[in-house]
Amino acid sequence: MHAHGHHHDHRATDPVCGMKVAPGGSPSAVFEGTTYWFCDPACASTFREDPTRWADGAPLTHDHDETDATHHG
Ligand SMILES: [Zn+2]
């Protein structure tokens, strides 16, 4: 086994624009117990105006790959 010696940081996805952001040094908003991070205060502001619109689209704990979900049988 040859492991990739690369520590994967916990990157959050800005639900508004889809950018990868580093939690901690970015604007954030808490909605329904989930913390969302944003690349910009503008995105955070947009989110706060209508959280349901964005929170539903790209939750922080999104851990599935963009694989082809083909239907077999
Ligand atoms: Zn953004």
C-alpha cells in the first residue's frame, strides 16, 4: 500500500458560491445547528438573507463523490 502522504484539511464549502473555504478564518453563519463558512462576508450576508435556500443545496458535511450513479438492473 502506498499511501498518499497528504493531510487532508477539513475544508468547508461555501454554500452560496461553492468555493472551498478554510474554516476558522472565514465568515460563518450557524443555521439549524450547522456552521456554514463563506469565502466572503458578502456570501455570508446572502446566506443569512435566506438560509434555507442555500443550506439545503450544499451542507457542510457533504461527503459523496461526483460519481456516475448509474442504475443497474
Ligand atoms: Zn462565496
